[in-house]
Amino acid sequence: MNDSFKMFIIALVTALASQLLLGPYILELQGYLPANEMVQQKQPVMAGGRLEQGARVVAPAAPASKLTAPNLEGMTVTAARERWRDKGLTIIEDGERVDSGAEPGAIIEQRPARGSPLASMEIRVTVAKATPEIDVPNVVGQPIAEARAALELAGFDVPDPMFETSRETKGSVLKQAPAPGSKVKAKSIVRLVVAEAASSMVPKVTGMYLPKARQMIEDAGLKMGAIRRVEHAERREDYVLRQDPEPDTEVLPGTEVGLVIVAPD
């Protein structure tokens, strides 16, 4: 074998070896081979206690992420089951509870809570129960303190009352809404209207004559009461000698004021 042929064989072997060793890098640089695939191709493995170059090693797959509980609150059980059936989730109804802020049948609690990892493919839920209806007791005529206590004991909320001028006993209930005997949900609001005794001050009309006295009484929101006439040696006719109630007395609007006046000569 001549020297030229030997040089040809050496060059050929060198080229083949270079291609085997550098080929993956070249392919990666040209975009034909992903980097992880290149690592797998040139990763040596153990064989008979030693590493063999060129053996293919497959990297382990990344662990699958765990499923988390979806948000079911506000949905009905039927709707939740229909929506998540394809995901393999089982929705189990596990009780009901009165909740005035939710529609009856709506899910108000779930276990596990939304966003929590699922240990199994089951979610247990609690649904809203319809609030029972009760009769509104009659508290008209009762003092406000007693009326409020009776309504709250029956399960109602009672805000501060409104007031209305009345000749009824001050502080007694004049009206209520809803009306007595109405059927409403527990924890409903019952509003009360309470009597407020408006007062009028009796004006002083003694020493005046009847026309002026009458005008002052009516302007004060009061009424003319009985008029009694008596003789008097020094005063003229219709002069007011006495009045009942006395001046500056606090009375209810519409109270009658009786007068004693001088009779005609």
C-alpha cells in the first residue's frame, strides 16, 4: 500500500469520526435538532460497569401538575355536575343551610375550597335552603320597647322607628309594616310608626276681650271651649276674667280653652 492511499484512508476515517462526534452540534446550530435531543444522543450510559459513548438516553418526563378545585359557589348542583362531568369530577351534595343572601338550591360552600389541590375527584357541597316564612305579630298600641322586643323575639329586624304627631299615648305604636298577620321571611324588617305627643302652649288671654282672645287661642292650635258669662261692676262686656287651662300650660294640639267673660249689662 503506497503512502497516498494510506493518507486517503486516514483522512476518510478522520472525517467519519468528526461527523459522528460533531454532527449533533452542527445540526443544533442549523436548527434541525433540539438541544435536549442532542444531549440525549451524546449522553453516555453504563454497560457492563463502564460508560458506552453514543448510547441514547431518554430524559424522564416532567411530573403532571395536580388538579385544583374549581369555584362552584353560586351554581346549582345540577349545573356544576353538568359543567365538570367531562373533567371526571363528582359533585356530592352534603347538606343544606339557611342563607338569606343566596337563592335556594345554590351552592354556598364547597370542600375542598376553590383553588385547593384535589386529593380525589370528589367535591362535597352545601346548598342554600329556602328561608321559612312566619307571621308578623300585631304590636299596634304597644309601647315601643315592648313592641320591639316582641318582634325581635319572633325573628324580625326592627330599625329605629319613625314618629308621627298623635293624640294617642306618647311612645305607643301607631302603625307597622308589614301589616299584622302577614307572612314574611324570618329576619325581615318590620318598620314602626310611634306616637309623638306634640305640644302647644296656652296663650295668656285674660285681660283681653273675646274677639282677640279667640284669635290667639286658634293661632296657638287650640280650640275655644265653654264660655261662661258673669256680671262685673268694673269691666265691660266680653272682657276675659279667667281662663282654663292657665296661661303657659303645655297641652296637646286641639285642646279646648274655656273662658269666663263679663256678661252684657
